Amino acid sequence: MKETARVFRALADPTRRQILQELKRGELAAGAITARFDISAPAISRHLAILKAADLVSERRDGNRIYYRLEADRLAAHVGDFLSQVCPTQFRQRRRIGRKAAS
């Protein structure tokens, strides 16, 4: 339950949600992320640390650059687990519909 709370706290902030949106297109360097926002680099760094602590992004270092990547499977797993607990009937129906569409 602590993990789910951490994920939803991370998702509660609009800047962090926008960072995730930016990362859905692929890995970005920290500087490239900062350049897309009108807030300071230290503020972006704090947002990235929160997202990383929630396991929603991962990082890799290349020289003096840090690259961030969206962990979409982890995000989907946390949100899916929450939805299956809160509205299990609806979740099962959507899963069934998704399987039929894939067939």
C-alpha cells in the first residue's frame, strides 16, 4: 500500500504528470526535460527524484549527463492494481473487451 500511495502522490502534481507525458516519447536528458518547462533546474530535479522514488522513471548516466526513461509498465501495474481493488467489476470488463479486440 505504501508503494501505491507513493505513486499517487507523485502523480498528484501537474508538473510531474507533464514530465511523464514528455518521457512517453522516449528517453530524455535532464537538461532537455528542464528546457521544456518554465521552472528552475533544481525544481525539475526534485520532481524527477520524486518520480524516481515512486519507480515511475529510471535513470542512466552517460558521462556527465543523466537520462530519464518512463517506466510505463510500472505505472500501468500500480494504476491497474488500484483500479482492480476499487472497481473490480469494471476492471474485469475492460480486460475482457481488450482481449476480444486483440483477437
